[in-house]
Amino acid sequence: MKIIILGAGQVGRTAAYHLSREEANDVTVIDIEESTLRELQDRLDIRTVNGNAASPETLEAAGINNADILVALTNSDEVNMLACQVAWTLYRTPKKIARVRSSGYTERGNLFGEGGVAVDVWISPEQLVTEYIARLIRYPGALQVLDFAEGRVRLVGVRALKGGLLVGQQLRTLREHMPKTEARVAAIYRAGRSIKPEGDTVIEDGDEVFFLAARKDIRGVMNEMRREEAPARRVVIAGGGNIGFRLARTLEAKNQVKLIERDGKRARKIAERLQNTIVLQGDAADEELLLEENIDSADVFASLTNSEEANILSAMLAKRLGAHKAMALINKPAYADLIENGAIDIAISPQTVTIGSLLTHVRRGDVVRVHSLRRGAAEALEAVVHGDADSSKVIGRRVEDISLPQGTTLGAVVRGEDVIIAHHDTTIAPDDHLILFSTDRRHIDAVEKIFQGSASFL
């Protein structure tokens, strides 16, 4: 599949990295900065074109005439939208995806699509990250909370700690503890290494456990892994940019929210737009300010400024001063891995959150949802199977008869309104939504071959 990516910023580079690793893809990246393209080409097996992303000449040089997908990820909403329009009007590019940050565009329902701007799918990284953080706050103790089947099933990552009922016991005892609850442990990571979850696997203190369950059962299963935490009430947000503002607006109806913004003009502007949030002008890394605002009583401190160094420092300080949980927005994966092993509880990677949404629309077949996990090393995905027992390699077969690649788990089947946690004797039916977890996304090609004739994941 021929894919053209516009923009070699953080999101564009991450997209190029993930898509170029898949054998079926031929990736070209366009950017106006030649030095950035040289650096990217040294690291990845891609083509690069230097120039204006919305220019027909530049697009032609990148091969727009026979491109399957255009992914516009520059920092300019207007350039992204114009590039999509040019690609459709002049070259009839089949699928056009655009990064659109401004809610002024996205909240106009008739702006895109037929009769409007030729954008088939728009992605707002800021909105995706906001929703991601809000779910983490609603589930105290979770490292990741990801939706499937329109929210009926959730994949939750949690660190097992002493005090959890299942810690120190075999995995099969989960059914004894919760006989009326269906859940499936999809993966376990211990000291950074993946461990295949079996019935006799013993959950140890510090394990990172990913499990699938119906939404109503999430809290119960989490309590098996660690002591139940009280719901977060008091939230302090550092940074009044797009993400900080959106998060405050999302939370302020049910939480006590304070937002710290350094720029006085921006602080006044967002204070006028928020209803129940206390907006403070100041530096979130100012110890006196944090103490004055009783940071030791905060359930969550979320540092969401545009500077990851400032996010790390302010989150570490807030944690040292007594904040119950500290989160920081981090762009560099290496930083994220380091700080999560230190004073900060959760490192939030905008690229990891965004790439899942992008992959959902790039993959061939009836892929409904894709989530990138563990800095892109693992992947969870949902797809619909079509056909019948003759045309499909999975329909009519039991899970135990489907030979999945190493590290791949079929965790759940959604059939209509029913959520079925997959067991060895679960039989796949036409139009089922299958939710899979792969600890090594390099095996996704092998997964595709199994599902050819029904759903292709790539």
C-alpha cells in the first residue's frame, strides 16, 4: 500500500516509523525542512520529498498519482485540509486523513466529507490525549484504559501490588475469587519482559498486567491486582494549552480542578471559558505556589505543558510534596521509560495515543479499533470477521483450533450486544468482533494471513 505522510514532526515521524515497519507499505514523507528529512531517512526505509506539503508539484514528486492514502500531519490545520482537497480534486486519492487541532473546524459537523472539504477522517491528537487522561483519572491505579466495541469492552493495564487479592496466587484463582465475572488476562510484563499468561502463572508484585473485561467489571478485576483506590476528586493541571484546557473542561463538572498557567493572557482567556475550574497564573514548578495550593491534598497532578522537561520537573516536585499521583506528558519514549520507573506514576505519550487512531484508518479490512501499547512494541486491535466456514479460516472454528502467532492472544468476542471472553472452546461466528492482543507487533503480518478471506488486519 502506498502511503504519503505530510509533516515530519513528532506525530509524522511516529506514523512513518510504525507504517514503514510493515512490509506491505511503501511510505513517502514530505516536509519543508530538508535536515529533518535527512535524519528520518537515515533511520527508516522510506522515501522523502522536500517541499510544500499542499503543493501539487510536491505531491506529484511524492507519487500522489498512485497513492492509496494521504496522511496530512503537519502543524497547520489549514495546510492539512488544503492538501487533502488538492489530492482529491486533482488526483482522486482514495483515502485522505488529516490532523485537525482546532475545535472550530471539528465541531462543524458538515465541514468535512461529501459536499465539504475532502477529508475522509480527521484526527485531533489533543482530543485523543484528553480522553485518554480522563479515563486514567476515572480508574485510579490504571496505567492504560482502552475502549473496544464502543466502550462495552475495555483493555486495562495495571501494575500488580502487594495487597491485591491475586498477587502471589495462580492466575486460575481469579475465577474462584470472581465466579460471576468474565475477564481475560491478555499479557503480563515482568521486569520489562513479556510472560505468557497461563492458568498456573503466579502474579507477582510489580507485574504489569493487561486484562480484558466488560466495562462494568473493570473495577472488580483491578481490585484483584492491587488495593482499591478512592476515586480521584482533586485534580491539579499544569499547563493551559489545548490539552490542559480540554481536560479541565472535561473534568470540572465532577472534580475539583485547579489549572496553573504561566502566561497571564492565556490564563485570563481560559478562565473566562471554564465554569468551575480555578485558574492560577504561575509556574507549576514553583514549590511555594504548590504548597500554597495544598498540593499534598491533590489526588492527581497532571503536567501537560509544551515542554516535556518542565513536565518532568513539576510532576516530580508535586509528587515529592505529597500529590497522590503524578502524570507527565512526554514526547521522547526514552524519557517515558525512565521516569515511570522513578518518581512519576504515569508517562503519557501523545504519539502512542495518536498512532492507534491513525492505524485504525490505515489498516485494510474491517478494522474497527487499533491501540498501540508499551511505546509501540505491542498492539491491541478489534476487527470484524466476514464470510462463512468455507471462505474464512476462523469462522466456525474454536479458538483452540486457530493457530495464532507467538505472543498473540484472542481475548474477547463481541457478538451483537454480548461480550464473550474467549476460552479455548469459544467458536467464532460471522460478523463477530474479535479483540486481539499482540505482545510483538512484528507478528501482525502473520496474523493477517490467518484472517485473509474474512478480515485483514493490515
